[in-house]
Amino acid sequence: MAAGPVAAPWRVGHAMACLQLGDPLAAEQSVDAALALDATNLWAQILKGDLRLAASDERAALAFYQRALDSAPNRDTLPVPLADALSRIQRTRGRLLGDVERRLRDSLGAEITASGRFQEAVDILFGHRKLYVQSPKYFHLPGLASIAFFPREPFTWLTKLESRFANIRNEAAELLGDSEAFRPYIESSRNRPQKDQDGLTDNADWGACYLWRNGVPNDPILKRCPATAAAISDIPLADIPNRSPTVLFSRLRPGAHIPPHCGLINTRLIGHLPLIVPACCEFRVGNETRVWREGQSWLFDDTIEHEAWNRSAHERVIMIFEIWRPEISESERALLRRLFSTLDQIGAPTQAWEI
């Protein structure tokens, strides 16, 4: 008898015949033989799942159904009976997983909602949410927890910052009328390869007025914003020569959308102080979407995928700043400064820090 993939279809055909004759034991023996000869045979995977389900072994059935669904090519290229079988097991898999999820949630009861991260873990387990982790574009320091929004309590200075909200807002509003104060957040450069950042390169819909940029104060703007300058001086900003801090007023025009993206380095947190926020403005980090509230700040990890919307008819303005992650020790901060200073000195190619 032929071996391997050639013989596997014969075993599958024998299994189907056994099922028609009402002999599931012989059918499963033939399916097992087919899989031993060719573990990629889709019909054998489907039949094995069906036979395990008939034997009330739902866990095994799910495993074989999932294997078939994962390994199947484009269904448009498959014979109709096989494509129909794949659609059937996909529906069956959904029903089985739904039953498992309901039993699990019933067992856990209300306690599941007591922990936000446990609730998210269960949602990820059953495919209702995606798994988002740190994905810095440039530099990754291992061992830092992937936390989308950080709790406020350790950052007691946020309260003082928020107490200055009205004055900061007034100064930002004054700048909105200055056509020279705001530039596109992503600007092209003749000294860098040109690429379109989801339509935002040189697009004033996402504008930035820098108070600090790449570790350098923008003195003309700071002189026009004394209350903001005083507030910035009390923020424990990240500091890396030629790179940090960066502090800016960020303007998002009506209807604008900042598409999903990740930041460059995971040793910092990004802060938002919402200044002018009309209705229908949202911000997502990982699986959590929040609505900005004027004067209420937050801190988040920008190396986790995030995006923003202004679905209103008015401009949205926030102040953005960056601080060290609290886990970064003073010695590690010093090493980071030395690392990037050395890269600058030797002329190592780097990405534009602010994008």
C-alpha cells in the first residue's frame, strides 16, 4: 500500500464509509491512521473533531477543529464539500466556546468584575479582545509591565498640575489664533526618506505647538505661556539630551483621526492634560477607550498601540508631556542618557524621535 499523503485519503474514505455503516470505532481508527500518515489532511482533522465531539470529548473536538481552520487555505480555492465542512465546524466551534465561556463566567460569578485586568484576561482568552503588548519602534527595555493607563495614586503631582488647568487652557487658546505657532505633528524632512504616515505627514489636522522639543526649550513660546512654563517646571519630566523632554500643545481638528500606532521607547510614560475637549472625542490605548475630560489628566504607555478621534465639529486641544516610568532607577536613567549620547556621537542611524 502507498505511504504518507497518498495513502491518507484512502484512510479518510474508509473512515467515511465506516461512519455510514454506523461503526464510529472503526472510523476513528482509520482517521487516526490517516493523521499518522499525513497530519495536514483537512478531512482527517475535521472527521477527528466530529468523532471526538460525538464521544463528548469537546476539548479534543475544539483542538482538531481549530487545527483545521488554522491550516485551511483560502476557502474559495477548495472543493465545495470541504469549504462547507469548514464553515460548519467554524459555527460548531463558536457554539462550543460560547458554552464553555458561559459555564466559566457562571462559576466565577460577580468576582470576575472585581479585577479589571482579570476581566480583560478572560475577554482575551475567548477572543473578545486582542492581546496588546509593548511594541516600541526603537528601544525596548525588558521587564517592564504592559500597562495601558497607569493608576494616578503614585503620581501625586498630577493634582497640582490640574489645579493650573484654567491658566494653561487660556494660554493654549491664545496660541490657536497664531498660524505660525502650530505645525503638523509629523513633518517631512529632506534629510530623511519620505514616507506617508497614514496620511498625516505634513497634515495640519494633527498640529503641535512645542514648548519643549527633543530636550530643548522653545523660549519664544514659553515666554508667551508663563503659567504653563511654571507648571512644566513642577513635572518630573524625562530628560535625555537631544531627545527628552518634549512638551507640546496638541491640536486635533474636527473629524480628524490619529490611526493606530506605537511610540519609540518604553522607558517613559506619556501624560495628557485635556484643555479644550468638545463632545465625541475619544482615545484608545490597547483594549481600553477613554473620553478626555477637561482638566483631568492621565498617564499611559505609548508603546502599546493607541489611536485618537475627534468626531466633533470643534478643535480638541491637550497638553502632552513625557515622564520617566517609575520603575526606571536613577542608574538606569544615567545609562540611557549615555547610550543615546554615544549613538549621537558616533552618528548611528536613528529614527526621528518625535514620530
